[in-house]
Amino acid sequence: MTTKLERLIDQGVGRVPADIVLKGGSFFDLATGEIVRSDIAIGADRIVGTSGDYKGETEIDISGRTVVPGFIDTHLHIESSLVIPHEFDRCVLPYGVTTAICDPHEIANVLGAEGIEFFLESALETIMDIRVQLSSCVPATHLETSGADLPIESLLPFRHHPKVIGLAEFMNFPGVIHKDPVCMAKLAVFQGGHIDGHAPLLSGNDLNGYLSAGIRTEHECTTAAEALEKIRKGMHILVREGSVSKDLAALIPIITERLSPYLALCTDDRNPLDIAEQGHLDHMIRTAIANGVEPLAIYRAASISAARAFGLRDRGLVAPGWRADLVVLDSLESCRAEMVFSAGRRVTDALFSTRRQVAPIGLDSVKARPVNAAHFGVPAKDGETSVIGVMPGKIITEHRRYRLPVKGNETSVDLANDIIKVAVIERHGKNGNHANGFVQGFGLKKGAIASTVGHDSHNICVVGVDEDDMARAANRLGEIKGGFVVVEDGKITGEIALPVAGLMSIEPYETVRDTLHHLRKAAFALGATLEEPFLQLAFLPLPVIPHLKISDRGMVDVDKFALIG
């Protein structure tokens, strides 16, 4: 009886027909940079023949089309797409993303090991190859209240799971540099394996110390100079373009043929609305080419260079013996997928229907105490007040200082300078913490916006002009078990329920996409000027990103890694 391996060899030699043959087109050879006119023969889950003529059990005419390897998103949080892994699979795979390397950091911060188990179980069922990095920083810092705690002992049972690559983004870079015992325990276990980085603006000897811990990849570079220093010091740079963090334009100068072996692409956080309107990694590729990047450089970054950075040795080239993750494009420049193959299977609606479903979890994770307008008061004080300065397109914020108006014995908003209130409310049922502050840059003239998506601990975050509306929005989140809410003059004008850990919907991605359209309109009706106000809101409580943030414990000076007294 012929074994699978023997049959693959016979198909490659041409003794027997291949399972599928793509005929009449060309493929982009990422080794030489050539466009090669050729049949592409597929046997089972791999490519068995190129640069020749093949017969196939199924033959597909792709005349005039170009085939490239499937794209690899090297760093993302599926939770930030607001849909569960099965819906992410169905949403993103048709754009040519055949591999996604995710960090279930968001659900882990809410539910702990149960959240990682949910992602691993889902990854075994999806058509896309979802790989998991084990969340390294739960909680991310000591400056906030998380829903869970994952010491190294909680991660070890997952270490050898077939879908696990290594240790996810190590955000607590001060903990690494200063040899925090908890950080050291996790780093020690994963020495020799893959450890993902997260060190925005870190440079010089501090960067050297961070890299000496065995950290090899980084997605937080926001300038070409920062990226070049990290490349020189041995890092593989993941160029990021998400719904909020948009670093592609700044990093275009480093996306060259010479540097492409040290580059990859990632989205980090991208929601279904942006995917529907712009695309996913395909959007990055065509944008880069339109801005002068050589196709060879960006397509290498999207596939073979990414695969090598994360030890995925079976994918990234259109060549015999390699995994048949393939994207059939109308052209390299437009990068529009007309056909996608995942492990040799043509991606269709029928293929998605073969997956086993995984039951959602964490449906009662929002346990915040009810609040009222008085909870959002900020006592008046002499002198200037620290204000979070939002920078559109970035999750980095500025530490700004203003002398704010005073009404009675309370500090007030300053709409003339676009300064409104921000609050974080602990929602895991642990201590009932509530912290207030001020933020500049949302554009709101009235009402409030609230969310249970608040990186990394995912407490309730609210921004608003009116304290009654802020309270109404926060309380509504408890009623819908998490999500986003917009309130204007006491009325809920937009909402989306995200009951899976307060982070993800149980609805199809099309429903989420359409609801987000309405939600944006409701936010813009308040005066919101940010392109993506909800995900921008979600990053205000992220105390591992410079320079000023807010957690449930208070305002955080990230540069000093300390609460502001």
C-alpha cells in the first residue's frame, strides 16, 4: 500500500496526477525575485511541483494571475478583532492570511489559564493555522488590577502544545532590566525557545540588557531609527499597521530588499470594520508598494521572513515540499486575493462548515459595582493637572499639563482645549477601584463613551463630558455583559455586546462589522474626531506604553513606572 509520503513523491515526479494543479499562471519566487510562469501542483497539504507541467485530479485555470505564499500575521490579539477565533478565521483567511501568531493576552488577563485553553482548543479547529504565544505578563504590571494571575507554573502545562510557539510579548521591560523575580522565572524557562519582545522607545544599554534575556522579535518600533538600532542588535522587526497603531508609513524606509530578511508584518489590533473597508495584511502590502517599496521586500516580509523569525520551517515559499498555503492574486501591486489555499485546501464557505465549534466562555466576567455621577468628580487643586495627550494613529500618549477650570470644589473639563474626563473602573469584582483623570484629543463635545476593552487588564474605561452620561454608559456595560456603549443626553445611542470575557462577540463577524458602523456614527455625533475612537479608548489604560496612562489605581507616569500621587 502506497504511503502518503510515497504518493507525494510520485506526484512530484509526475508518475501520478497531483490532487490539485493551478495551471496557466505564474508564481513569485521570493528566493530570486523572479516571476516564474509555471504550473503549481499540490498533493495533500503541500506543494509537490513547480517549474513544470503537471496533470491533476482537479485542474484550476489561473491564467494571468500570480501566486504568492500565504501571508503570516506575526503578532496580533484576536480578541481585538472583537470576534471569537472561529469568526476571525472566516473573516481574515479570504484576504490571504493563512497563518496568524496570536497572543491571547487579553482573554488571559480576564480569565487566566481558561482563556488560553479556549484559544488552543479553537486553534485546533480553524482552517487558518493559528499559532499561540503564551501570555507572559498577566497581570501586565503591578499598577493595575487584573482579572487573573499567570505565574510560570500556570504556563508550563501549555508549553509543548502543538499550537504553541513560545513566550508572548514581554511587555514588562522594566521588570526585565531590573531583574524582577517573576520576570526572571518566566524568561529562564523559555531560554532557547522563542521569546517575543515589546519595548517601545527602549535603546542603548537598557536595550542591550533586554535583548540579553534572549528576546528576538519586536513590534513596537515607531520610527526608522528605532527599528534600525534594534535590527543592528539582532532583533527581527515586525512592522505594524492596526486600527490604532499605524507604523507602516514611518517604517517604509527600512522595508528594503537588503533588510527584508529581518522584517515581518503584523496588525496587533484590527477590527472587522477596518478589515472590511481596507483589508488585512494585503492592505499593508499594496500600501507599501504604492509608496515605493520593492515588491520582493514586502512579500518576503509577509511570508518567508516571517516564517523564519518564528521557526515555522515548512512555509513561506512557492516550492516543492513546502506547505501549500497559497494566495492567487490579480497582480502583485494590487494584492487582491482571488483564491486562497490553506494547507492545500481551497478556502470556501463549505470548508469553514467542516470545523467543530468551540463553546464560548467567560460570559459573566463583568462584575463592576454600579456608579453614579458623583463617582466621576475630581477635587480641585492648585496648579496644573496632568492630562493624557492622545496622538492619532499611535498608542503612545504624551504627558501634558494644563491649568483646568474649577467649578465649585471640583476640577472641570475644558472643551475649548479638547480636554474631557477619563475614568477606569475595576470590573473583575476584586476591589471596586475607581480612578478619574483627564484626556485630550478625542474631540467630544457632549456625552460619553465606555468600554470593557481596556488593555491590558480590561477594566471599564470611560471618557466623557457629562458625568451622568459617563455613569449611564458604565452601568450599561454591566447589563450587556461587556462591550462598547455610547450615551448622549442620558440616552444610549449606540452599543455592541461583547459577552465573551467582555472582549468578543458571539455574533458572526458580519453582524459585528455592521454594528461597528452604527457605533462609529454615534461616537462621531458626540464630536469624536479620532478615526477609531473605541480602540483608542482601549489603549488609555495601558501602563506599559509611554508616557501617561490611567489604570483603576490612578494616573500612571509610565516613564517613572509609578502612580502619580
